[in-house]
Amino acid sequence: MLLQPTLLKYIKAPIICLILSLVFYASFAYNLVRTEATKLILLYLSLFVIAYVLKKSAGLNFPFLVLASILVRLVFLPAIPNLSQDFYRFIWDGRMLFQGFNPYLQTPDTIINSGIISIAEAQELYNGMGKLSASHFTNYPPINQLCFYFAALFSGKNIAGAVVVLRLIIISADIGVIYFGKKLLENLKLPTNRIWLYILNPFIIIELTGNLHFEGVMIFFLIWSLYLLQIGKWKWAAVVFSCSISVKLIPLMFLPIFFWYFVIEKPKTQKLNHKDKSASQPFFQNFGFALLESRGFFRLIIFYFIVIITTLLLFLPFFSMEFINNYSKTVGLWFNNFEFNASIYYLAREIGFWFTGYNEIKTIGKILPIIALILILAFSLLKKNTDIPKLASSIVLAFSCYLFLSTTVHPWYVATLVALCVFTNYRFPLVWSVVIVLSYLSYLSIGTASKSENLWIIGLEYFIVFSAFVWEVILKRKLPIS
């Protein structure tokens, strides 16, 4: 009889937090108009406070937190996203593919104006996706397209049904992140409760499950790949890594960072030969010998080869010269035409205005990616990424620099940083996941990309982010876990 009140007292706070989370997420999903900035901010910040208390009060009750993380996601299940319209294009692409057409070869504008292809609810989808999306070719890779196809396959001609299917896929991916993320943390001998920094993060729940962004599926394959790499199954890791690329192209830029992991380290299942000098050489000593004689270098080449071949095979069903032309142009637009929520680029743009009197995005958009590439190569070659935490740390830093230099930084881009920081000492991505909501204040007010953002709001966001970044990465000199 004494056990029941004690048990009730123990689970009281977590249950209250879970109930509050369900109510607040329901309000976010079904009772928030995208122009209600004050309500958006209050709901968003309140959910972070509740998530913090929930994690603290639940302690090591892993099953309860798994249940809570699934329930808060299921709240969104039938909800139409209210902060993003990208899902209309997802459904459009899926229905194109379902009817046997290559979604990479025609823009929605072309199809609507010509009427050559009949898409269910075409006008509603066309109006919903907006002029910017409708006027460009799709840029979503093949596994992403497969998810869209499933939405068309299982939802018929119903937009709400397609939303449910897409959301179930993303929720399933998050469950996969819990599974492989926990196993990877256990294998690394790190606290498993770190996984909740990602899974219970309101930013992740709202942007991925709520707004239907497929970074969550990409992250699932990425963490699965890192787990396979950790346990020595590096060939399968390469296959799964290519699946991550085939959801979003982002992991492509991480490939150079794997260099020293293979060249210096041996697979976990392989015993070191005492005669293998490459494993015992100081860093950068006999560099040529390490490359030419180390078996790790050949594993690296095979790893890259598997990734590239598997990715090409996944793209193969859509291949044509027209596809290559359309896809390359669409990807290039993100560097030379679009601008949103940028930081360093906006400063460079203002300097360009002072000297020339007009927007220099065409020039700046070509220079900044080159700088980002140089930084990525620096993190690849100058940092000793010989284990998963160091590898993840370099990816976090390199991708952060890439975003700082980008012309377009949509909120959901930060999800990758939040996921990977779980395996590192870095926590500035968590700060970014809180303040990224400020970008919506500008985004919600402008409605279209043709109008100006409020640069004071963007400035406040990046002042907080850069302060956290500089303090943690430079001033505190917090090193990756060794």
C-alpha cells in the first residue's frame, strides 16, 4: 500500500510534463496561424522548458521517454503543416512518380500551363507550393522521391492522407534514430540519455514531424551508418551512408572528413599487426608512407567507391542528360539566386552594395562555397578524426561553417547539427535550435522571398549563435571527446 503513493510521486512530474507537452503541441499544430508571431514564440519557448523538465524528472526511465517522444509526434499526425508549404511539392512529385513520369524533367509551371499530365488535385497542390517552387525543377534525391511515392501509393487522391503517410515515415525514422543512436552511445561508452537532446528537442519535433522536412530520414541513415562504422562493418556503413545522401545531398560534403578515420584507424574487428608501422607513426610523420602502405588508405578508397557507386545506382532510374542539366541548375540556384536567414553572406552583400550599388549574390554566391570547401578540407586533413566522436565533432564544426557562409539557411538545416552534437562535447547547436525560431518572425511577415527580411531579427539570432559558438569552440577550447 505504501508503494503506490511513492510510485505516484515519482511519476507525477513526468506525466504532468507529458500532458502539458501534448496540449502545447496540439495548440501548435491545430491552433496557430503562421502570422501569430507572439503566440509562436511563447509556445516554442514553453515547449523547450517543458522538454527540459520532462527529461530531468523522468531521469533514467528510458521506456517512458520513448513513449513520450512518440506520443508528442503523433499529435501532429493529421495536421496540415502551418509553417512550411514544401509538403505540397513533395506530394506533387510523388504523384508524378506514381503515374510513371520522371519528376525531374518538368516543372509544375510547365505541367499546369500545358495540361499534358493529369495530377490529382493539381491546382490545389500548385497553389499550395507557391510560385518559387512551381517554377523550378525538383531537387529532392531518389530515396526522398520514394517516400513521396509511398504517400501517393497509400493515400489515393487525398492531400490529408498523403500528409499522414509522409509523417509516419518521418516518425519511423526518429524511432530508428532512438534505436541506433542509443546503440552507438552505448558502444562509445557515452551516456545514453544524450539521445533525448535530439529526440525530445521541440525544434526537431516541430520542424521534422510537424513541418514534414525529411532531414529526419537523412539523419536516421547517417547515424545508422556511423554505428555500422563504429562496430567495424564499414562496407555496409558506406551503403547506408549513400542512402543518407539519397535523401538529402548534405552528407556528400562530409565525405572528406572520413579521411584519417580510415588511414590511421583499423577496423574494430581487425587485430593490429605489430609490424604495421602506419598505425604507430606520429601524426603527419611519413605521410607518403601512410598513404601508400597503409591498408586503411585502400579501405578509404573502397569506402568512397561504394558510396559513389551506390548513390549513382539509386539515381540511375531517373538518369538522362536532361535530368543532369535540370538537377545541376536547380542545385546551383541555392548558391546564386536564393537568400534567406544568412549571416556572413548578408554582411558581404552589404559591403557589395557600398561598392557597386547592387546585389552581388552572383559573385559572392560563388566565392563563399569555395571558402566553405577549403574549411571542410581543413577539418578533413588537419584534424585527427580517428574515432566517431572526433569525426562527429569535425562534421559539426565544418557544417556549421558551411551554414554560416550560406546564402540560404532554412531552420530545418540545423537539425543535422543537433543530431550529431549528441556524440560530441559541443552544445552550441542546441542554442541555435532555440533561437532559430527568430528567423520565422521575418519569414512569417514577408510571406514571399521577394520582400525584405528584418535584418535586426536575423542579427539578434546570429549574435546569440555566434556568441555560443565562439565561447564554446574558441574561448573555452573545448576539445572533442577522446
